[in-house]
Amino acid sequence: GGVFLGFAAVDPGADPPALDALFVDPPAMGQGAGRRLLAAARAAARRRGIEALAIDSDPGAEGFYRAHGARPAGTRRSPSTGRELPHLVIPT
């Protein structure tokens, strides 16, 4: 419908390759936009031969990623906020 609902970004040059960002406008949450963005990001990574993506997740989004196949891989400190974030890995 021409309305911006969110965006996703993959960083194939990161070590390991990472889902660098996935953002959904809060009023659009729960309507499938995040699922579609994540699927598109995973497909883009697969096309580049990437088998898995690292995710430093907002704690509130961890359940979303785990519901889509991500597995815990520790925690990481956010360089911008200093918060400990769940570190996940998701197959592409």
C-alpha cells in the first residue's frame, strides 16, 4: 500500500556475517512485516552463500528471532548503549 513499515539490513562483510538491523514501525508490529523482512534478509544472505547470520538482539525481540529458528550464542555489549544484548545465530 505504499506505506513504509520497516527495514532490514544484512552485513555480509561482518565476521561472522550479521543481520545488522531489522526494524518494524511499532504500530505495524504483529502484522507480519517483521516475519517478511527477516525472510527477505535470510534469502539475500543465502544468495550470497552465507549459511548463518549473527544477531545482537534487543532483549524484547529475542523471542521473535527464536520463534524463527535463531539459537542463543551468548551475549554481547552494545557499543552504543552499553546494554548486554542476547547474541543469537540463525540459519539462512
